[in-house]
Amino acid sequence: MNDTVRGEEQLSPVDLYEKVKDVPTNEKVEIITKTLVGIKSVNGTYGEVEIANYLIDFIKQIPYFDAQPERLWEQGLQGDHLGRKNVFALIKGKQESNKTVLYHSHMDTVGVDDFGSNQEAAFKPDVLTEQFAEQDYDEELKKLAQSGEWMFGRGSVDMKSGIAVHLVNLMYFSEQVEHLNGNVLVMFNPVEENEHTGVIESVNELLKLRDVQGYEFVLGINNDFVTSLYEGDQNRYIYTGAVGKLLPCFYIYGREAHVGETLTSVDPTLISATINRNINNNMDLAEEIQGELVLPPSCLYQRDQKDFYNVQTALSSQLYFNYFVYKDSPQDVMNKLIEKAKEACVEVEEHMVEQHRKFSHVTEMPTSNSLSWNINIYSYDEYIDQLTEKGIDVEGVCDRVVAENSGLEKRELCFQIVEALQLADPDKTPKVIIFFAPPYCPHNYLREEVGTEKEIIDHINEVLSEYEQKTTETFKVKKFFPFLSDSSYLSLHESDHEIESLIDNFPKWEEIYPVPVHDIRSLNIPSINMGVYGQDAHQRTERVYKPYTFGTLPFIIRALTEKVLNN
């Protein structure tokens, strides 16, 4: 392996297997985790390919796969400029059953810019732990580093330790095939930290396994990281669903003016600011699901479209939000956003009318009867329908923008499409156009009213009750994993109508972000998250808690797998 991609543990896959094959489970997980942290698999770099190759070479050392190499394979991502790939490994039980439990983890990490000049240490858990143990600026961090209970490093909790747990259980079940009443499929995906491309492309592979080879996916187990939800929280959370995400965008077209006539303008930055104030961190827009960690929308981007300084007010502005969804449909979200945008635009209009009235009073000039500050609000599909009625070649405009902007950042490309449509529109009155842009993450959860899903919930509670008695841990079961995860793409609850309302409000869905929503709904793998435990993911102090992650979690996942397959 290229040294530019390697960190602390310079073990080859062969040497790593020899080192861990005969040691206890907790030591296996720790050694593998430390080795994987040493592989710099930062999202968007060749390291994502390197770690996939490393995992393939490691799994090849397991005697089961050495004897049956066809049960280990890779799936290249279509057109990927780095050659990234999904990795699959299948343990087929000897008992006659097609029931299959899917384990999955992601292989990429976020970057290490937050480490500053100490970036190399980010991939060296022992070095980093020693640094934190010797520093004097944070006593609590120092104690944690000195305790021996935490492993530090980029990806230690998000989520190299998760890969290690699944690998160790893969090794375990490879020796239990005589007693395994079903199958275990392990899947490792790249590109989780931004576009989720790996798991999205895996849907087609999983459908082939189901439809061609007859595997029945009864449960998906992700082990993405879990953490405390409040100060002093000692619970270990198990999540029976995944939060969804929409990225609602606002293209705001105003009316420009010279600053010497500023009160005649309809300033899109003022509209944008008012919409932002009405939506950003507004808990009234968060779904009310008692006991669940529900979050309001948050602004991720806001700017006007002026490229240089002049004394003309802005003509257009852009704004988008992170919007978590739990049970709401995309149409529910669109309806809420339209209402908030209307409230904001009425507020702006009333404000400008009042300011112009004051201006007329002070300057002793007559009030203009021709000026209007009215602002129209459209969803994207409403606007498209309106343009089509005017005879505008909407598809031709959109296709031209896509063709002329190959490689443009996806969100910017969506804005370019909407702006081109506005330019083609003879109506130049102020307006707000609301649409969705990438990424889109479906939401799903196990439903008590669905018999097979209720059985899984019961199995989870049985296993957790057993391990609360065996250990000192306290478990809490919640519906929605509070962070974005690949589990979103294994099941989808929306109806055809709700799916179409999403696609209709998403510029050039098939070209820009073709999530196979109908295939995901068909696949419908009940998915949960039994995660590794740690703190400060995506931060320089990222760390995984070893006693639980290495010593307890593998056995809980193992027990649930056996219970589900043997039911």
C-alpha cells in the first residue's frame, strides 16, 4: 500500500489476520480498528479505494473465503473518477433458509483540516492518545486519554471501529456455518460522508441477490456511531430507523435599483433574510414526536448573486436549508415551506410599503401609486407548469444548462437551471421559487403495526434485556438515528404519489441525483442501527469507547443475528 495513504499500523492484510485470528473478540476489534484508522480513507480521495482493497485482501485470509472465493466480491461505482467500490462478503449457512441478515458500514471519513499541523497524528491512535494524555489545556480530555478506555483518531468512532466489529463477526460466523440457520451478508460502502453514492449503487446489487438468487433480507444492521444525547447521559442507544433529509432551496428574484432609488427596489437579500429568520432553527417546523431527538431546519447557504461591487441593488439571491424528516412526506415539507415563505414575503411587502410612506413624508414627495412590492411564491412544479402554459420549452432549457455545466457542483447546477428558467420567463415580477436539491435521504423506521417489523422490535428488546443483566449497560431504544446514515437507502415508506411530488420539485432528478426510490421501496430491508459508542465524531478529539464497542457490541449484534435467523 502506498505510504501516502498509510498511518500508524503498517500491518499487511495477511499479517493483520495472523495477528488477530486467535485472540479474544475485544482484542480482535481493537487491533483491526487501530489498523484501519491508519488507512487515510478521507472522502473524495484515493484512500477510499485503498481501504476497500485492504478489506478485500483481509477477508481473503479467512479460511471460509479462501475455500469459496466467489462469496467475496466488489461492485465498482459507475463512472467514479477514483474507481471507488462496494465490498460484499457472504456467509451462507448450511441450514436450509434464504433468510439473510445484512451488516453494513461505511469506509470513508471526513478530512483532517481540523488537526492543523498535527494531521499525521490523526491516523495514529497511540501517538494521538499520548499527545492528549500529556497536554495541560483540557484536564477532562487528559483524564480520558490516560484512562486507557478510549481510542482517539480520525475515523476511530466514525466508523473504522464499526467496520472492525462487522469483520470480527464475519470471522465468527464463518466458523459457525453448520449451525447458521440463514445467511450473513457484510457490505462496506464508500462515499457516505457526502453523497451516499456507495450505498445508493448497492441497491441494484442487493435486488439481484434477492430476485435472482432468492435471498430474503430480514434485517439490516448498521453500526454507525452512537453518542450521548445530553450531559451525563450514560445510555447506549439502539435506533430502529433512520432520519431522512431534504435540501429545500429558495431562488429569489427581486427588482434591482440604483442605491439612489433604493426604496423602489424589491431587495432579494431582504426577502432571503426574512425567509431565513422564519425557517432557520424554528422548532415549529420540527416534527413533534415525543421522546425522539427531532431537529428544526438549519441554514447551510445564503448569498446574493452579485459577482462584483457596484451601486446597484442585487437582482437575485439563493438560500438553502438542511431539513430533517422523520414521518413527513416531501409534499408535507413543501407545503410548510410555502407557508413560511408567504409569511416572509408579506412581511417584506408591508415593511417596504411603510418605509416608502415614511420616505414620502420626510421628503415631501407624493406617494407613488404604481410601485408594488408584491412577491409571488411558487413550488418548482407549479412554476414549470406555468412556464409550459406560456409555451416555453422547459426541457430544452434544462437540458442546455446541464450540458453546458458538466462537473458543476450539484446544488449550484440546480440553481443555474432555475435561473435559466427565470431568464426565459417573460414575467419579471419579483418571485420566490422553492425546489429540492441533492442530497436526498429517505426516512424509515420499524413499524409496530407491521407484523414482521414488530417481531424484530421484540427480538431487539429481548437481546437488550439479556445484556443489561449480563453487563452494567443501560439501553434505550429509539426510532430515529439522529445523524444522516446509509441506512436511509435500504427502505422507503413513501407512496407513489409522495415520491412523484419529490421528483416533480427536483430539477433534472434523473441527471443530477437519480436516487432509485422505487427500487429502494421494493427492496424494503428493515434497518436498524446498533452503533459503536464514542464522542466528538468529525472533531479533532474524536474517540471510541473501547469497553462497550470492543467488548459488548459485537456480542449484542451476534445475538440479535442468531435470534432473527433462528426465529
